[in-house]
Amino acid sequence: MGNSSSAQSSSPSLPIDSTFDLPSPLPSWPSGEGFAKGRIDLGGLEVCNVTAFNKVWAVYEGGKDNLGATFFEPSSVPEGFSILGFYAQPNNRRLFGWTVAGKDLSGDSLRPPADYILLWSGKSTKVGNNGGETGYFWQPVPPDGYNAVGLIVTTSAEKPPLDKIRCVRSDLTDQSEPDAKIWETNGFSVSSSRPLNRGTQASGVSVGTFFANSSNPTLACLKNNKFNFSCMPSKLQVDALFQAYAPWVYFHKDEKYLPASVNWFFSNGALLYKRGEESNPIPVEPNGSNLPQGESNDGLYWLDLPVASDARKRVQGGDLQSMEVYLHIKPVFGGTFTDIAVWMFYPFNGPSRAKLKLVTIPLGRIGEHIGDWEHFTLRISNFSGKLHRMYLSQHSRGSWIDASEIEFRGGGNKPVAYASLNGHAMYSKPGLVLQGKDDVGIRNDTGKSERVIDTAVRFSVVAAEYMKEVEEPVWLNYMRHWGPKIDYGHEDEIRGVEKIMVGESLKNMFRSAIKGLPNEVFGEEGPTGPKLKRNWLGDED
């Protein structure tokens, strides 16, 4: 038997009470093989996305912003399809989600559960539209040879009907894991779920359902046994998708180090150095044709800015007019979603600044490095072509933003992103993001200005492993450093800042914030190109 909890005032109107959709209707995508057809065959199990829900139970405290969470049953499930699990979402944002429903194509892909286990029951201390009802969380007990991939929530102590949900044949499932926390109370927590193994070659398929912590076996996800890229977008469809969703990127009004195209960087004096021959650098050809190729970084080569001071300063500043973004098209979740990873190149990354309570302190040359690659990623459903999430890189980390929380430009479906001053980390809102705590840390300042780009103006697809027509540029397979290894004497810079600090606590907080910066910020290693980033073949997090 599961845990039980009783966890009365009325609930105010919450974001979850309204439904989010993209600002503009989806366009008609160019015709293609299996992309945006609404259904995907996983090899004996056909699946579709369900985005309509009936509210079952809600709790109005705990979780994000202490607003609770709501639990839904998928509705409007197409004829012949079965529910595989319920949906849950925090109350602090508008309803926008999906679950997968399944249709048995082989005759034995789906089976009803043999029984249910009660994981937890309880009620909200705040009485909302459900009148203070008790919620019951049930985990299906699958028949032998099958796995449960979702949970059920009811408002009755009676076990749900066995035909309410289906379990999936074990060879059509894979391991999953909890993802983002949705809600928790008194030792019981609910999280979204995702495949354990993720990346361009992983066949795990997200079900869109949720985990509940318990001593019982964890839920599985689905597995695409027919992972042949047939539901991935074609080159023509990718072009249309990017025209529809290409973000606008705002730069800070004081930004001196802007992006440029790679070819502009090469054509304006970029130099290739080789270890042991530092006195004889070689100018890089405009298309990078003389860059060394290979599958690993041997540490023998690096790029640098022009030697002449005037040319060096000019190239450091970049060139918005030439700026181009480079797209890497990736299958994710077993080819049921497409990630469009969008790479931007900055010839130079500017110096960092520290915030020490009310004072802002320049950090000398800390933060400076040559050859700065930044990216954001659009995650798009292959069932419909709808944008679901956007990932924004932030130094050596990053964060996902759900579509319901994205700022869109001008009533259309183009997201807005903000590049931070000097460091070029990407954020979804303007203002200050501090790497640190208690008002001490490294500043990331963003804001709207006249310096803004529509990334759809100039882009090229540089990599898509499943597209034979995409030819990778030579520079993409340059696996060495895009900037030199330089010792900026950062310890001296740090000690200089610490001299003006009062108290060990303040110094410790400052040191902790400094440690969160990537290595290339300190000149300890030059940055590498996109293909050597972990997310090139893997997931973003």
C-alpha cells in the first residue's frame, strides 16, 4: 500500500487554468516522407501525440513557486489508440504538454495491467476547484513480458479499471529516469520523465508522462525499433522550420565583441599556429581549406587573431553584417523529435565583471579568450512540426525553456534570446543573471538594444548525419583549438579584487563564483569547435 498524506482556503486563478499555444498557426510544411504526419511507427507499435487533457486532481501548494501541480487524463485519444500514462504539470505556467498514446500493430504490443499498486494518496490544504478531494496515485502492475510506462491519478480509493491504461511489450521499451521536479510533499515527489540514454543514436522515446518516487520499480520509456529516420524532416522541411522558428538575438547596448561568420574571420587575417613553429603562423584560407583535419584534438594546432594591432582589434569586434548561423540537425528521443542546434561564432570573448553587493568590479583579462562558440537549440515535434522547447547555452552549462515561457517577437512564432555582455551566454529574458549567490558573483548582463539579428537572414545546414545532401564544411572538422592557450595571470587578478573585500565570507563567495567559469575563461585552454562539444552527439543535459 502506498503513502497517504493530508496536506483550507480557496485557490486563486493560476497560470495552469489557461492553455498555451504558439502565437501563430503552424504553416503547411513542405511535403516529405514521415515528418509531421501525426503518427510514428516504432516497429509494431504506432504512437501519436495527445495534447488535449481533462483535469483529474490538483494540489495548490508545494512545488514551483509554491503553487502546486495539476494532474490530467489524456482526452480526444484517436480511435484504436490507448492511453499509456497521465500528464502532470506545475501550476506556475500555462497548460502546454503532451503524452504519447499507442496503437497495437502487431497484435501483442500492448496489454492491460494485471493489477495496480497505490503509491500515495493525499489532499491539498488549499481547497480549489476539486473541492479538497483526495488524490490517489496508481502504478500499473504489468503482465509478464511487459512494462508500465505511465501512472494513473484518480479521486477514488477504488482501483482504476484494468482497461484504463496499457502496458507495453518489454522489447518496445527502454530505461527511463526522472527529469524536472514537478511537485513534492512530505517525502513524496513527482517528476517528469525522459529516456535514460539520449542522443543522436539513442532509440529511447519519451512518453510525456511522469514519475512518482516510491520503492517500486521505475517506469520504462518507449523504444523505437524502427529507427530509420523516416520521420525526420528533409532539408526542405528544415529550411521551412527554421524560417518559422529562427530566434531574434539581442546584444547588450555596450557589447564590443560581436559575432561574425567563420569565413569572415578567416578572410580577415585569422592565423593557424603549430606547436614548435610558433614564429611562422600560416594565414587561414577563406574557406578553411588548409586547416588540419582529424577526429581528435592532438594539441598541435590552434588559431589566433591577426598580429598587427589594428587588424587584431578590428577582428576582435566581429562583424554583424557577415554573421551567419550554422545548423546541426539531430534526431532525439528515437527520432520522434528534431533538435536544430544553432551555432554562432564570436572571434573574441570579452572580460568578465564581478558584482560584490552594491559594487561592480572589472576582472582585468579574466574572461578573455579567442574563438568563442555559442549555441541554442530548438526542439521540435516530429509528429506535428510544433516547437516545444528551446535550449540556451550559458558558458559551460545551459537551460531549457518551455515554449509556454518563451518570449516571442511580434506576434509570430520566432523566439527572442539575449546574449550577455562580453561573455555571450544566452538567456530568455533581459536583465542581470548572477553566477553566484547573496549578491556576490560574476555578472551576466543582457538587454534590448538596436543591435539585434534575425538568425533566419543568413543560415546554413552544416551537419545532419541522416541527410546525404548535406556536405560538411572543412572548418567543421577542424578538431583543434580555436584560440591559443594563454596564461593571463588570473590568480593575480583575483587577489587584486579580494584586497578590497571585507570578511572571509565575501571572499569565499567570490572564489566560488570564479570556480564556476569554464577553463578557457582563464586562458588555461583554448576553446574547441562544435564537434568536440558533448552535446554534438549527446543531449543538451
